[in-house]
Amino acid sequence: MGKVLTNRLEGSGILRNATVPSCLISGDRQGQTSGLLALDLEISGGRLIRIVPAGTLAGSDGGFDLDGGMVLPTLVDLHTHLDKGHIWSRKPNPDGSFMGAMNAVGEDREVNWSAADVRARMEFALKCAFAHGTSAIRTHIDSVPPQEAISWPVFEEIRQEWAGRIDLQAVCLFGIDRLLTDQHYLVPIADRVASAGGVMGTVTYMVPDLDHHLEQIFRAAMDRGLHLDFHVDETLDPAAVTLRHIAETALRLGYEGQIVCGHCCSLSVHDDSEVDRTLDLLARAGIAIVTLPMCNMYLQDRQAGRTPRRRGVTLLHEMRRRGIKVAVASDNTRDPFYAYGDLDLVEVYTQATRILQLDHPIGDWISCVTTSPAELMQVAHGSLEIGREADLVVFGARNWNELLSRPSGPRDVIRGGVSIDTTLPDYRELDHLMRERQV
């Protein structure tokens, strides 16, 4: 990626002539909601102690002249699958379809997902995210027995080991259709999630007695004081309306926790009346939405020999107009659900801008990978705040056009006021896993 700073920052120093999105300054000190500001930033003892107009600190020692280079807070990835990541080399998707991904992951999990395998792949993914400038991640954990007894303890160990570098949260993941046949599953998995300080979740489909099963999941969360995070309507079938049912269930039960719904692809093919009805319910219920544009573009509307017509991403612009909190995230990485990716939220934000047309004006859409997911995860990241640890990403790019045109351009990552090594791990580190016990 190259470097911006001429030397390492070692806990204290001044970043002069920086370009900073005003929407990412805590408290919006400039009285603006969007736009770029020319600022000087002072760091001392690993913390950000001053944010002042550019030129104010021109005579101070120990500084770096960024010549207009952009500075962002470290980034927050609200929806990932660290336990699935980087299995592509041993188990690719045979046809790029959603069912191809489901089957391939299931086969690989059954044979290969030992504690050592899951740990190595999760650690590799975290090293990538850390080098790119991410400081908080929520991951969904495949929780179908017996895998949950392997993956959840590994996650808890890694969360402790990575504390101070990346704040980690986990969500249990299973298909809601499991409740049709396994009446004894919900209590133990909800207890496991609660004991790990996790988030309750499921993949929703239009199953028989959907409202009853949603209520079971809501009540399991309510009894344990858990937040909820759903995979929702990851299809372009206009009959898929589980998002509306989730909102109706939340309102009916008076659920007071936080709800995040991911994907919500079918909303893009609903008629206007269904869209309006659903969005109104989401706003009333306070449900947040996270879109996963790269994965959804990869999977949705795929038919062999036919050019895709539909993007498969949800209605972010319409949601924002109703005051619904929205975020953008990485989703899968080098696995059958998405063959590519590197947990680089700068790439994700760039692709989201192009796919969802988050431009003209760009405004404060950068909040989708910073302040919004940080608020939803309830972590102290994603904004620039005086007194907070100086966790920053510094770019050579001087404006949005330069950054979005060359997202892989020069970049430095600063954590606690100290420049980190941004060397990415080599894929060869995983070669031993790709050779052993292959499906």
C-alpha cells in the first residue's frame, strides 16, 4: 500500500495540513454534517489532544506535513464471517450460486473445522483487518452442533488475545428452519451466547409458523438481555418478507434491545407499497440495516451464461431518508459465499459507493464504516474525539475522488499514537491447512 508518513509516529506528534471529514469529528465541532475540513491534529501520550484549523500548529516541533492527505478514524466492520474465511483454496464454490456456497461450506465444515483450523484462519483474517486499519469487528459464528462447541471457545480465546488491537463481538448463526425439527436447540445455544457475551442471531426464511419461531428467538434474547442480529431475505424472491415480520415481532413484543438486520436483498424487488410498509415498520422499531454489497453482487442474480440484471443490494437511500441507521460491511472473505475480499473496509466503502451510488453528493456516507457501526457495536471507535486514543488511518489521497479512485494507495495506520506495521500476511501461511484433510 505504500507509506504516507516519512517516519514512524511513536506516541506523540503533530499531523499538519490534514483533510478530515467533518462528520467524523465527535460532537460535530464545526457545526457541519458533511464536507471536508483542513485541520492540524496533535497527539500526545498516545491520545488525540487537539483538533484545530490547519496552520494553527505550523510552528510546533515533531510534526508531519500531510500536504492535504486524508485522516480517518480506524474503521468498524459490523458483519463478517471470520470462521468461514480463507477456505476457498480447498473448497471453492462450484458454480458461484447461493446453494453452491451453502453446500460447499457445509461439506468443508464437517471435515475440516477443527479448533486449530478455525483459529488459524480467524487469526489470519484479523491480521489482514488490523493492517488495513480496522479496530472493531462483529463476526457471525456457525453454531450448528457440534461446531458451536468448537468455534465459540476459539472465538473467546482470540477475543482476549486481540484485546487492544481489534474489539471483537460474535453472533450465533443457524437457519431458523432448524427450529422446525429441533425443539431442544434454542435454549443451549442462547445460553452459550449469553455466557460468551455475544449477540443472538439466526438466518430467516419464509418457514411455516415464521412469527412463532421469531418470537421464540426474541424471547430467548429478552430473557438473557441479548441484542439481536439477523441474516434476512438474502434472495431476490419478492415473496421473501421476513424483514417485515421481524419488525412486527419487535413491536408486538416491545423488545427494547438493539436489532441489526443484514442483507435484506428481496426488498429491492418489492413493490412500492410493500417497501413503504416495511420501511415504516423498521423506523418505528428502531431496526438498523447493514448491507454487504460485494458478497450480494457476487451471489445474487447469478445464472450460468446470463449477464446479471439486478444488484441484490438493499435500499440504503430510502432507509436513510426515514432515519433508519445503516451500515456497510465486508461479509465473507475468500470462501464459497464470496471468493474475494481482504477485510479492507476502504475497499468495501469504495465498492459500496460505486454499487449503491453513494455519491453526488458523497456527503457523510463514510459514517457507514465508522460512526454508525461503532454506535451499533457500542464501541469507542469510528470517530475523532479529543482525549480518545489516537487510532487513525492516514492516506496520501487528498479528497474523496482520489481515495475512491485509488483505495489501495499509500496508507498508514496509527494505533494509540504509534505507527503499526501494515505488512499483510502472506497467503502461504495457510498452505498447510489447504493441503490437509481436504474435501
